[in-house]
Amino acid sequence: MNNLIKKGKRFFITSLASMMLFSIVLTSSFAAETDVLTKSSVNEMLQYEFSSEVMSEDKNDLEKSLTDTFDNLDLVLKGMKSDKNLREAFIEKTTLEDDIKRDLEEYFSTSQDDEKELNKLVKDVKEQIAENHLVLPEITEILLLQSSSSIKSEEKVQPTILPILLRFALKEAVKKKMGKRIQKMAYDEFEERIESEIWAEVEALHEQYDGDIDYDGPESKNARNGIIQGEKVFDIIDKRTGKDLLRFHMKRVDRGKSIDFHWHKKDDDFEWHHGQTQITRKNQFPEHWGED
């Protein structure tokens, strides 16, 4: 009788362990599927009928844009907060479930950048992408149509979301450099007076270097507030050589009552200050970059 009880216990424990292991494997597989795109799912998504404005003879372009959208969803959602046309198109034209759209609209309507809420929304959208293979092409098409920088020629359109992702990234770099305190004092004026000029320079480099550019922002783990305390906001880099093409800087001047925005270019060996513009306030700006 005791042996029978012992065998029963062993069977129960073994079964429970097996179920737990199966549950862990299943959960891990599901998590993995929402974190990465499989080749088969991308192929299925490529059957989506993209607008004629973004079609390409080379499906590799669209495939790269799909994976770039997926890998940078956090940046996409952050960028939409400050781009009314983009977020309205996103809400209207995607087949996301209504409850997720409501959560997204609530996130877009708040002025605060809640990283925890953003991570939850990214997870929710990725789960929708895993369930509904129309969602990612829909988002990607919206990004392509809203970006004025798709590289065009007489033969075809090469759909790339790099320009709009790059723009989102550079806006984030400026916000991180400023920190929330300086953002409240100067970011709106930066958008009105300076952003379009520096962005025109970046667009020109994107075209000149056939999209083979990247950027390096102001983050530094060892620096105060995690932000470089010198002038650097971001560098635009030639991906083929790793060398800087443009350096965008911010500097406190006039005893801290003004911020001087300017950039340096490879064309003149980074000697000249281009686009020099100052934002001035009666009160001093915070002494350190990245202050919240």
C-alpha cells in the first residue's frame, strides 16, 4: 500500500513538472514570437496590397521596412505623440482592436512620457501583429506615406522608413539632451525655429549617401543624468566608414539665460558654426543637461 502511495506521488509530481515545463515552453515560444518576426510571417505580410505610391519591384525594400517598423515600435509610438497627422492615420487605418486603439489614444493625449505604459502598448501591438498579419503592413504603409523622404526615381519607388525613424530618433535625442525641465522652457520654440533647418541637413545627407547613414545620440551611462554634459546632441554618421558627417550641438551661453543651437559639417572639417540660433529666457536654464 505504501509503495502504491509513493508511486502515486511520484506520478503526480512528474506530471506536474511536465505541465509546468510545457507551460514555460509555450509561454517562451509565444513571447519569442511577439519579439521577433519569422520569415514565414514576413512573407505572408508581403502579400498585403501596398499603395502604388510605395510599391517596389524589389520586395527586399518592403521586407526591411516591415522589420524596421517592428523593431522600432517604441520609437514609432513616441513619434506619433508629436505628429497629429501620423497618429490620426494610425488610429483610423489600422485594424487594431478597439480596446488597444482606446489605450493608444489615451497615451497620445497625455503630455507625459510614461515608459511603463509605452512598453505595455508596444507589447499589445506586437501581440496584435502576431495574431493579425495585416497590422504591421498597415502601420508600415502609413509611415511610408507620411514620410516625405521615400527615395524616388523614374523607374520605381524604394520604400524605406529610415527617414521617418531617423527623424523620430533625432527628436528624442533633443528631448533627452534637454531633460524635462528645459523641454518645458524651450522645446516648442526649438520645433518652431530650428528643427526644420537641421532636419533639412539630415535629409540632404540621407539622399547624398543613399540611406547609408546612422546617428549617435547624447546618452552616456557614466555621465550625469545619463546624458553627455558637453555640447553634443547627436552625430550623423556614414555607416560605410563610421566617420561623422554632421554634429548637432547645444550650448548654454549668456550666463545660462540662452541656449545656442548650431551644427558642424564634414564639408568644412567641422570648423564653422552653421544655423547658429539662440533661445533666450529671463530666467536661467538648468545648469545640467537631462535634468528632470
